[in-house]
Amino acid sequence: MTNIELQHNRQQEVTGVLNNLLSDEYLLLLKTKNYHWNVTGPHCHDLHALFGDQYAQLGALIDRVAERVRALGDNAFGTMTEFLRCTRLEERPGVHPSELTMVEDLYDDHQILLLSLRGSLAGNDRLRNDTETTELFTKAVQGHEKMASILHLHSVLGKHDQLKEWLKTQDAIQRESGIEVLTPSVSAT
């Protein structure tokens, strides 16, 4: 067992927090992979690539978390039973969401993880005494912030596309009804 100069009860508390994080990260990894496999729609190609990239980032983070648990002398969770018992995220079995809903769902999960990570860093004295775990959590926050911001951008763009489609539909309905549709004039300047 590695001696990292933490008392045994502190090590257990820290590894408990890490295993909870590992559970959340693993469920997010599975959801991201599921969406990577099953995304459809006009942005399928871009989202397939995005979800694949985020899946790889999450996989690397999961390895770092599990390795930290082992460095502290405990066993990292490694079964779905353990992950599902301790995760704060929600599975959606049998649900096949639209591409926009996939993006929003993953964004929401990243936000949950960010709240959890920040809360763990702010509210746990035992973590603050463990610089390696604190650095791991800080890097995890940075990674989740980046992934969430990219998902948020895709969500906004997806909603913009939906709005444009809705406006086109409204335009067509008005034309069919004989209502004059005003179109923006083009400036000659």
C-alpha cells in the first residue's frame, strides 16, 4: 500500500468520494457512448464525432480516478451494480431521444458533475489535505466545463435550427391561408 501520509480514516473518506465520482463518470461515459452510437438527425455527423471525442476524454478521466483510488490503498469500483448504487446521474433505458435532447441531457449531467466536484472541493477538509486528489478534481472540473460548454453551443445551435424550421412552417401555413407574408427588404447600401 502506498503511504501518502493520510490517516486511514481520511483515506477511506477520500476513496469514498472518489468512488462516487467514478460511478458518475462511468454512467456519463455509457450515456455518451450510447448517444454516439444512436444519434440521428441533421447534425448526426458532427454530434457522432463530438460524442466520440467526449467519450475518449471521459475514459481517460475514469482511469485517473480509479488509479487514484488504488494509490490511496482502496479498491476502485468496477461493476455496474456498484456504479448504479452510487451514481447521482440518471439512466434512461429504452428512451431514444432526439439529437437535441441528447445534447441537453449530456449537458445537464456535466452540470450535475460540476456541482458535485465543486461541492466536494469546497466542503471536504479531508480532500484539501490531499493535494493529488484536489488536483485531480480541479482537472476534472476543467474537463467537464469544456465539454459542457461545447454541448451548450450545440444545444443553442440546435434550437436555432428548430426555430428556423418552425418559422419556415409558419410562413408556409400563412401562404397557404392567403395571408400576405412580409419578407425583409434587402438594403442597397
